[in-house]
Amino acid sequence: MDVELLKPLPVPTPVSLPFWEGLAEGKVRLQKCDACRTWVFYPRSRCSCCLSDQLRWRDVSGRGTLYTFTIARQPTSPHFASDTPQLLAVVELEEGVRLTTNLVHVAEADIRVGMRVKACFERVSPDITLLKFQPA
Amino acid sequence: MAGVGQTTYYKHGQSPHAESRLALEAILNACADAGIAPEEIDGFSSYSNDRNDGPRMAAALGCRELRFSNMFWGGGGGGAAGAIQNAAAAIAGGLADCVVAYRGLAQGQFGRFGRGAEVGQVSGEAAHTTPFGLMSAAQMFAMKAMRFMHDHNVERSALRAIALASYQHAQTNPLAIMNGRPLTPEKYDDSRWIVEPFRLFDCCQENDGAAAIILVPAERARDLPHPPCYVLGATSGGHYRAGAPVHNTPDYASSHFKTVARRLYDMAGIEPEDVNVLQSYENFTGGVLMAIVEHGFCEPDEVNDFFSIENFLAPSGRLPLNTSGGNLAECYMHGLGLTIEAIRQIRGDSPNAVPGAEVSMMIAGPMVTPVSSCVFGSQATL
């Protein structure tokens, strides 16, 4: 019998909920510090630059560049065996924060550090949408 | 450094003995090597969340008194020199007189190291990595190496030179798991991708075993059976926000040694050109690449020329590297085997001794936070 393993899902917290709600609506939402103007990721209670608690959620474009990537041909967990090769990536958004993601809608041979990318939204459960990226 | 001890090294999960027994055996071997009675040990220094805690080891060994019991924070092998740093600091500070730095691991007994956790839900910072399938050190560190190689036009032959040197040195080390299993450039090039830019031979082994090193005050060096080997310096840490989660450290394409290396040279009173032989922890070859650069042995844009098998081979290479076979080909004892080899080079009993080696460096756990490095010197360096 084949058993499909459910992939690990993020659990929104009171602090991170606006981020996940934004993704469900097809929007990328980041925190920005009102005190020092720094953009913050991942979602925090205090600014990672000046420790202010005056962080406000803003909608952003979801555009950025591919900061680095790897093509993983050996899954570290059976949950991702069917996704091999995994296109793991770090994207730097225009606002300067970096996030972990997967590249989609791209051929392996076309992936380049520095390429322009844009957000796309992959709904993985009724409550959770993941932020992935494709060539812009 | 009074004495060193190792157990037989096994492939992961294949130790016939419990982990605590391995750790105790390594400590007893180090005691025998140092000519010191186990009951004299009064300090314990380990790292990587080692399960074999000092109080339990002290009870088993019959130590007369426990004065120092210490764990270096951080996973992986970031503490393979940090445990030396803490042991040396304890002795220098008068907290203990005979400290053992050690690491024991039996993955059959306790589960495989570094495997992705199989959990259904994730919160905290992991909520922003695990759902994408980013679960292993290999994946995270591959992306750091990829960015560094992009920034400095590093060719993959640089990574290959590291793997070839480790394997070649293992062929004359009877303790090495890969003794009798040489690696050729062709075999490396034909090996399967694990996580680009890392092929199979760019990734360390996973092993069971234990290793231990005994430190005593420098004044006792003359009474010990081996040629003296002194700690000239040992530092640990990381740069500004080096440990920032989800790839948000400002200086990302780094092995995290830029501040640690500078402090090490200052403490030891040496410069890179004074180092005769180097042990540099290979979790993955990409970490060695950045660590060698960040310790000042070559500039980032000189890597393609500097990283050659000729430069890395003992006895006569420009910078003999991982002369016991290292984590790739001797054993992955989270780097403590490399620390032992750095000591052997000063004592002259390395399987690939560098003639006249007076200054020997060990670099631990690149790309984690905190990382650590240490330098050993002969009597002539004092």
C-alpha cells in the first residue's frame, strides 16, 4: 500500500499570523520598523536592528533576486522524496530581507545566482499558503 | 596537550558498544598516552550536546574530585577547538589541573546525526525553512558555498583538491575508515551529486567512536612522555548576527571565521605564514574552502590556484591539509580527530608527519555558530 506522507506545515503564531494571512490572500507582507526603518524577517516581536517593538506590517511587491540556491538530489526526509530534485533557494526581496523558498516554473539549467524572481503562492492546506518564487 | 586517545572508528550505527563506553575508552586511552592516572582528571570539556556528561564520566573513572564540567554551545563540530579553548581557560584560570576534552558518538544507539526531523508541524524559525524541504546541514551549507563560489568565480576543482588530499593522507593512516580505499580525480568526478555543489566525496562520513585529549598546566610538560605540545591560542564565536536565522546574517557567504581567526592570530602571536600544517574541519569541502580563505592563507580570488592537491599534500606541500584523512576519510568524530592530528604533528607521530612542524592549526566546524579554531606549538615556539 502506498502511503502519502504529509509534508511538515508551518504553525502560525500570534506574531507571524499576518504573514500567513497575507500569503493566503496572495500578498507578501513584511514587518518594517517604525523606529529605524529596517525591514524585518522572519516575523518578530522586536526589530532585529534596533530592538524597537514598533513593527508594522506592510504589503510589498514580492519581487527580488535569487541570492543563492542548491539542487538537492538526496532528500533528507521521506516527505520530500517525490520532489527530488528539490530546487532550494534563498531569495533577497527588494526590501533587503532574505527568505528560504523553492523555485518553481524554471528549468534547472536556467537557474542563476542574481536572476530576477517574483512571488507565487502555493496553497498547501486550507489554512496555509507557501511563498515560492519563479523567474520574473 | 598531555595525551590523546581514540577508540576504533566504525561506520555510523555499527559500534558494538554503548556510546558512554566509547567515550570512557577514549579517555582511558588518552590517560595511557599521557602517563596520567584517570583519577587525576578533575575537569571535563565537551561540545555538540554530547550526551556523556562530565559528572557521569567522573563517577565511572573514579576521579578524586570534579572541579570543572563544561559544555560548549552549538551543534555540529563548531566546538572541536572550543572544547580545547574551555579546557585551557579552566587550567589557566586555576579552576582545574587536568582537563579532558572529548566527544563520543554511537548513532545506532541514539539515532542518526544530521537527519531531517520527521515532524508534521513546525513553528518558530523552522516554520520558514522546513516546509520547503530545507532540513539538513548539507542543504543549508551548500547554499553558502554556492554564493561564495559565485562571488569569487571558484571552480569545482578547488573542492576536489580538498577531498583528494584527505583521501590520500588516509591511505597511510591505519585508523582511517577509508584506509585502503583511495580516491582518484575520476572517481570524484563520477560520484553522484548530493546537494550541489557537493558530490558524495565533498560530504563527511558519519561514524561511531570517541576521541579524547588531556590538558595539564604547561609546567608539567617536561614530565610527560611525549615531546611538548602547547596551546598557543584558541578562540571561538562569530561575526555580527552570524547566527541570524533563515539566512539573514548580513555576511552570508562565510564560514563565520572572520573575527575568530583574527583573534586567534593575535592571541597566538603568529601570522598565517607561520603555520606549518593545517587541519580544517570538513563537514563539507565548501566549508574548508571558506575557512582557509578566512584564516588568511589565500585571498578569495586566488582560490583556483591555491587549492591544488600538490599544495595540500604532506610532507612537502605549501600547506599540508588534513593529514590524517580528516572527517572525509579518517573518521567524523565531529572534528576531535582533527584536533588530535594537529597535536600529533607537533609531537612528530602523525601518519603523515610534516618534518620540523613547529606550528599546527586546527579549524573547527565551518558555517555553524559559534565556530572555533586553535593553534598548537612546539617548545621552540614559546
